[in-house]
Amino acid sequence: MKRRDYRNSIIDGMFASVYGTLTGGVFLTGFALYLGMNNFLIGLLTAIPFMVTLFQLPASYYIRKNGKTKRIAFITAAIARLFWIPIVIAALWPGLGAPVKCLLVLMLLFLSSAFSSISYVAWLSWTSDLVPDDIRGSFFGTRNMLCGAAGIAAVLVFGNLVDFFKEQMDRFPEAIGFTFLIAVVFGLLSAYFLNRVGEPQTPASTGKPTMGEMALPFREVNFRRFLCFSFFWNFSVYFASPFFTLYFLRDLGFSYRFVALLTAACTIASLVGMQAWGWISDRVKNRAIIQFGGWFVVFLPALWTFVRPGDYLLPILLQLTSGGFWAGVNLCTHNLLLRLSPRESKVWYLSAHNITVGLGAAAAPILAGLFLSLLENGRPNFLPDGLIPMHLVFYASTLMRLASLQYFRYVHEPQETSVRTMIALFGRGWIRRLSAVGILFKRE
């Protein structure tokens, strides 16, 4: 990978991170509450980006047949980001009723997410050819760290901006509309630098893709196990994660400013984690890190049930823990996918994984949102004092994450190492550092 491509890919990622931050998270949840969406519609809203992963199948067929991953990634990314202009217009149009606005926003977001999903599978195939396996952990660790830094800046600046316009001027619709339009600008800048990244020479496809070739990911036992793990893991994660921001804003009464601070704390921990886990993954590979970090992220939803309105220290500690360990799990899951995908059929393996993940991540928030909607008219009598329906969702997510992590033991990686070996390597590194410090003190 050329130094210029390395630089352009990082700049593209940083601008894309700002775009994703400003069109998701606290801003998207606040937007949904402004439109009057209930729990079920919020669950549907957050499920849309995962529902559209099915579009990756025909996109993969086209990529496998014609190549041109760079061109596809660039064009579809630009189109996806431009769709946010009509989304803002539909939401703020004064003559439309709330139900019509919700319907239009959901339809336009579906189209935006569809193009974004196609862009992602093309980008992933392209980038995996561009970045050598021996530096993949370090490269994506550095790239993700800088992208996270850009996201921190965006959420802090615009979180305070939205709070100011909401509390001081009572102009929340204008503030959120302006935020989304700025996101479009950053999204188009991202696409510009994406287009400046080089495209490696890949062997030309021989003949049309066949059904047998498309079915390869499901025939390989180890990859099939990885797909099953990915489905259940993402179902368990997204059963709760789309509702955390709603929980912060509505149930705990946090301000946009404090939610932005929580997001920043999580991202800062992720920045540190990306560098550390990237360095470790280049030495011990990915499976051990996923197993180790998974034990920490499993119990995070249940721990959030102990937070009460007015608590500030515990939420920050939970976000720091979340960012640090999710950085390792996400980075190494991404790298493990690339390692398990053979070069000649890579696009089918990537699509099979993304569609499988998408199905799990799409079904979960819809079911959780439906469950919450059934209970939203009043607090159920069977719940003890201090518990609310959202807590049941968090406990269910914890139990399902725990079961999914147990299944991951059956997934294997080439040249894998054990958790014990990883801890030993990490421990020896700290011992060497402490020994060096001790020698310095002795010399003095």
C-alpha cells in the first residue's frame, strides 16, 4: 500500500466518521423523538441499515463479474449521503403531518442505507486487497483511532450546539436539520478522498459467477460456524444497543451535552484500545482477543440497569470500559472475517457475512421495540420497584451475548493462539517495562 493511499484512506475514514456520527447515535434518536416515533418505530429506524444488507448479494455478483470495486464504492457512497438532503426537507416541511413525515423519513433512510450497504461491501473487498495481512491490525487500529478522534470532535461540538438551540432558543428542528446538512458535506468530502485511494491489480474473473461459487461460504464448516456466531452475537448486541441513547435521553433524563460527553468517553477509550489491540492482534491474531474482550462486553447491558437519574460517575466508567473492550472485539472480528475469506472468492464470503450479520442486527431492535411498545402504556405490575421495561431488554441482551460467546469456541483461525498465550505476551511486555523503570531508579 502506497503512503499516499494510506493517507487518503485515513482522511476518508475521518470524514466518514464525522458523517456517521452526525447522522446516527444521539442525533438520530433525538430526531426520531422529535418526529414522534414510538419504541417500535425507533427499533425499525435503527434496523434499516441492517435490513438492506440483502442488497449486497446482487452487488457482489456485479463486483465478481466486472470488478471495479473502487468505482462502485465511490458512486454508491456519494448517493447514500446525498439522500440526507431530502430526509431533512421531508422532516421539516411545514405542511406535512407527523405520520407522513415518519413514513417519508423511513423510506428515504432505507434508500440511503441500501446504497451505503453496497458501498461498504465494495470498499471492504477493495481495501482487503490493498492492505497486506501482516500490517492489517496496525493499519486498521491507527485508522480507526483517528476516525474515533474525528467522531469525538463532531459529537462534542454538535451535541453542545443542539443543546444550546433546544434549551436557550427552543429551535431544535433547525439545529438537527443543520447538523444533518453539515454531515452531508463531510460525507461528500469523504467520498472525494475515497476516490483518491489507489486500486490494486486483481486477476480478471473467468466466466460468470455460478450458484456453486455463491454457496461456498455456507459449505465451509469453520466459516459456517463463524456465520452462526455472527448472527446470534449481533442479534444479542442489537437487541439492546439501539435503545441506549433512548434510555439516556428519556428514562435517565440526560441532556444532549452529557450524552455527547458519554460518547466522547467511549470513543477516547476506543482510541487507546484500537492502538493496543491492533499491536497485539498482529502478534497473536484475532480469536483470542475476541474471546478475552467478549467477557467484558457481555455484562455491560446488565450493569446499565444500576444507573439512576442524576448518576454521572458510573455512566462514564461504563462507557470507558465499553470503548476499550469493544475496540478489540470489533477490530478483531473485522480482521478475522478477512483472514477467513479466501482471495479468489472473497466477495461472496464478505457478502454472506454482512447479510447474516444484517439479518440478526435487523430483527433484534424490531422485536425489542415491539416488546417495549407493548409495555409502554404503563409499568407492568410484575416488575419490582426500580425496574422498568427497558431493563428487561438489557438483561435479555446480556444472557444472549453470554450464550453466543460460548458458541464462539467452535470457530477457529489460521495460526490462532490461546487467551492464555495472549495474556502471557501482554504480561511479559509490562514486566519488561517495569524492569526498565527499576533499572533507571537503581542507576540514580
